[in-house]
Amino acid sequence: MTPLLAVRGLTVRYGPPGRGRPAVDGVDLTVEAGEIVAVVGESGSGKSTLAHALAGLLPDTARVTGGVVTFGGERVDGLRERAWRRLRGRRIAFVPQDPGTALNPLMTVRAQLAEALRLTGTPRPGEDALEEALGRVGIPDPAALLDRYPHQLSGGFRQRVLLGMALAGRPALLIADEPTSALDTMVQKTVLDLVQKVAARDGTSVLLITHDLGVAADRADRVAVMTEGRVVEEGPADRVLGSPRAAYTRLLLRSAPQPLTGPAPAPGEPLLVVRDLRKVYPGGTIAVEGASFTLDRASTLGLVGASGSGKSTIARVVTGLVEPTSGSVLLDGAPVRAGRVQFVAQNPYASLDPLMSVGRIVAEPLRALRAGTRAERRERVLRLLEDVGLPPEVARRRPSALSGGQRQRVAIARALAPSPDVIVLDEPVSALDTVTQAQILALLRRLQDKHGMAYLLISHDLAVVAAAAERLAVMRDGRIVESGPTADVLAAPAAPFTRELLAAIPGGPRRGG
Amino acid sequence: MTFMRRLGVVPSALVLLAASAAALAPGLLSPADPLRGDLTQRLLPPGTAHPFGTDELGRDVFTRVVHGSAPSLQAAVIAVGVAVLAGSAIGLVAGTARGRLDGLVMRAVEVLLAVPSFLLILVVVAVLGPGTREVALAVGVSAAAVFSRVMRAEVVRVRGSGYVEAAAVCGTGRVTVLLTHVLPNAAGPVAALATLELGNAVLTVAAVSFLGFGAPPPAPEWGSLVAAGRPFLASAWWLTTVPGLVVAAVALAVNHLGHVLRTRSETR
């Protein structure tokens, strides 16, 4: 039997001919009917270009320069846009990466869904057809959702609406490009459950593009690992993840965060004490409701919770960006003084001033505290860059010349500059690839051993927190529902919410043993 | 393609170069006196001796156009300078303060925008009296409102960015954050708008001077040259057409170069 989708030697290039290496370089891939195939790779590995090429959605700057793609036995490479439009939405569906931008903000869900249904051949979709399309993707009350605008929906629901639109025509193949990387772990689980369920029910094949090996391990029948435009390993999920042959697959597997094991640390000397913190934003939204925790000297406390649980508000209160409504934040028994608590933000692309050189960025806290002369500051910047594993010449460059991981290192160097007692890390690795993530976590551990500061590590990803923090606190709806040594909480979670979080970690049981 | 596009810049650059040279060193291009005429040489059409012809008093039009570029261009540059400085300052204050002050300032700016700009210019000139500098100020004031709105929007955007937050955690003072982070990052669109506005200002200054509010005669200015040639439209077309074409060429050249610079900075 011919496979549903067969790709042979597909090569895609960007820019003028003959320059640079291709983004997709001679890729072979097969998707059988009803099968879920995961393509795993870092950003820049060419996996998104591959997904776009297979959906006929390549930008004008890209060209397919070689290879054969057959879908349902017919060649689809080199199809014209008109022919693609007949195929796309009906036989091949595409779910994009970012549900935040993929829906038209000025159109209701009804209008966008109706448009999708019209394209699949229902000229005037009735109310029940629209509701059925949403019901199929597990939306509990479709009628109420139809007249909402995208901004009134959470990320998970937006992604479900997109999925509903994609699946409305009962396509034979669903191409999902990082469908959950913009969502937190819990929502990711529900969305992926849904994809799997719908695929099994309708016999739809799924090509799942992801950077997360755990996701691939949980969901896929077969896995292809991509790096630098090539597929370096391909096979059944169990075989690829259980006994990987390619060195790159092994590196990916090694980089997955491993929970800290070993005995619970002895209680140390309390450094940062937060008592009964409460923050009500103007308008009455209660972000944090009576949170209390203690951070010991030279230790790491992980704060885990879904988005909207109030963990970022705690980060902002501790760093002094936001005044608490009530409650106290004491460092060594006194209010926090300037420079002693520093901050590393989630998005390294936004947290560095694009017009400043890296040297000036790292020196900023020193300038603010008027520490040392200009020459001393320059000397200190070079030492800090060395500390975070960056070469000294980076000091003269602009952030735009650096990769995401390098930028996050710069942000860490800046936080280190005034020798703080506490560094608040707000989702420090969630914008980074698995391999870079592991490097940054290792760097943070090394810096803590060397300089002895404490970390408050905030993340939605329990796996990351468990890999870096000796103690953790779990937040839900502004309250801390559980806290304790990481190993204890993981072994015997007391709160039901913690158990849900644990279950949502992709690839969990496989990694644990 | 890129080569052709680069080639297209050359005429604009030449026009602008010639205009700047005329403004900075008029004597170099045309050593004659723009005010002194030779009555035996009245209303001569363009020829070898007088490339742009002569006017009703026998003055060389080329000389007058060359000597008129300094006040005309100066007025345009001053106008844009006034607009950028005043507009940015207003926008910076409004965007930083937010709240009631922001509302108050921006509503005032909207009132300014609601008045037709030419009317506003005439009112300011009527209050200040005629003269090149007065016209420049009037044009600048009328353009400031747009700059203040762009600046405010940029300030609001940049203030919410991660690096401004990071600077606050570093302990950097508010004024320093404003000067080192907010202003430089907000300046891009304002600079782009300024290049666009310069071409516009050349036109507006010429228009106001055409109406007789610029430098008093006999001093040459592009706009007043066109006005002075009007009675001879039927018999001596060059008196109005040549200065008019010069204004159009300079405005086009400035706009074109501004556009090229803008697209280049955006794609980078």
C-alpha cells in the first residue's frame, strides 16, 4: 500500500541560489494513514520549513530545489497555489505555532470557523455544523464560544478553535507546527490529548513538529530527529528514544531535565522571608492571596504554577517592580535594598536594550549603584562575561548579533554584576531549546556554587524546576498549595493539583525509569 | 535590481547636493548680485548668458534662485527642528506621565491637529509678523502635533518593554532610564517622520512665502520668486516655472532619500 505522505530527498533553500546551506537538506519522511509522526529538532533545524513546505505554505523567499513529495499517491511538489488551495483545508490541514497571532483579532470565532467550513465545501454552514466542529475538539459549551473574539479566549481555547478549524474538513493529514510550545504544561497536555483522540477517532494522520522529545515520546508512533536541515535518525518512537543511534539524538535525550535526587537538604539560614503576601491589582483582580515562603542562603526555591497563578506577580513584588497590597518581603530581616535582588526575565529577546552594546548592558547595575570607576567597571564586565561562558569580544556586540542562549547568558551576567544575594529567575529557559536549556541550567548551578547567591526559580514547567531547585512551592490561583523538598514533593505529592502537574510533564514515566 | 535601485538614488542626491551647496555657498555657484538688475536685459528667456532667464528688472533668475535657497532651506530645516524638539518633548512628557496630565496634553494636541495646518500657520505668522524665521516657527508649530503623537506612542511601547523593566530592577533612576533606554529606542519612527516632514516643510515654507509672509522683497526666496513672476505668466513663463520646478525637485529629492533611508533602516 502506498503511504499517505511520502517525502523523498526534499531540499528547500532560502535566498539567492548557490548561497548558504539549504534549510531542508535531502529529507526523507513517510507518514502512513492513521499514524502520528513526530519531527523533533531545535529551532533552526529546518523542521518548521519542512512543515510549511509540506503544506504548500513556504514564503516567497524559499524555493524547493529538489526532491519528490507524494500525497495519497499523487505528486504535490511543484503544485501551483490554486491546486494547493484545493488540497489545503480539505485533505491537508495545518495548525500553526502561536495561537495568539493565528486568529484574526477582529473576527468572532463564528466568522472564522464558518470561513473554514465554507472552504471545506459546506457553502452555508448552519449553527449545528459550527457547534459540532467545536464540540469535536472538546469545547464544552460551543454555542457560548461562537460569538466571542479571540482576545476573550485563553491560549488553550484559541489553540482548540484553530484545531477545530483545521479538523472541520476531516482532513487525511494534520500538520501541527509546535502546536503547544506557546502554552503551559497543563494546557499542552489537554491539547495534545485532544489531537491524539481526534486522530484515533477519524483515522487522521498527524505530522507533529516539536522541539520537545518528551512530547514526541508520549504521542508519536514514529519519530524523526532533525538537525541542520537533515533527518539524522528515524524510526519507531520506542526504538529512537530507547536506544538512539545518532549522537545528536543522544545529546537531546541527555539534555532533557532530570529531577534532582538525593536526600532533602538540611534547612539552612533563612535569607529571604516572604510573609502573607497579597496583591490586588486595580480593578479587583487578586493575583496573590496570602503567599508565604522562605528562601535559604545559597539555595534554590522553585515556584511552579500554571499561567495566571500569580507566580510572576511574586517575582515582580520580590524584585520591587510592584508594591504588594499587604504582607512583607524581608531580606536578612530588613526591607530589600537596591541591587541586592536581581532579575532574569523570561524572554531574552525583550530584556536587552537592542541599541546598547553587551558591555553597557552588563554594566548597567554597576552604573546605577555608582560602583567603581569606568575602568574598574569594564574590568568587571569582562570577568562577568567569562563567568557566564561568553568570550570577551561579545562586550562590543549588540544583542541582535547573539543567539537566544547567548542573550540569556548576558541577562544572567547583568544580574550577577552587583553581587546580589538573590536572583529571581522568571521562566529563564522556557524560550530556549532543550540543549540550550540544559546548558543554562548547568551554568546557573555552577554560578551558585561559585558565588553563593540564592535563586528564586519561577516556571510553569515542573520538570525544569525539579531539575534545578532543592525545594519547591506549587502555586494555584494566587495561593501556595504545596511546598517542601523537591524529592519529597515529587515522590509523594499531597495536593491534587501537584499530581496533575506531574502527570502533565511530557515523557514523564519514560524518563523516570 | 538592487543596483538599479541604488542608481535611482543618484539624481535625488545630486539635487539635494546642489541645493545644499547653493544654500551654504551661493557665491560659489553664482557670483552675481541677486538684487542688482540690468534694465537693458529685462525679461530675457533662458539662454547661455542667463540659464534661467531674467526678470522684469533685468535680474538674473538663476542668481536669485541660488541666493534664495539659503532662506528657503533654512526655514524648512528650522521648521522640522522645532517640530521634532517640541513634539518629542510633549510626547515624552505625556507618555511618561500617563494619567491625567497625559490626557490633558494629548487632548490639546488633538485640538491642534483638528485645526487645518495652513490656517494655523497663517495665524501664527499673523501674530509674529512676516519674516523667514517667523514662517519657520509657524510651520514647525503646526507639524509638532504629529510628532508628539508618534513620540508618545513609541514611549508607551518602549516603557512596557523587558529592558526598561530590567533597568528598573538594576536600580537605574527614572530620568536615566528615560534618557538611555526610552528616548533612543523611541527615536527611530520620529526620525523617519522627520525626513518625510522635511520635504513637506520645503513645500509649505514656499507656499507661505508665496503668499507674501516670508522675507520682504527684494530679498529672494523660492516662494516669493514664484509670486513675483505671476504678472508675467503669459509673456515670461520662466519666472514662475523655474523656481516652482526647483521647489518640486527639492521636495521630491528629500522625500525620496528619506524613503530610501527608512526602508534601509527597517530591513536591517
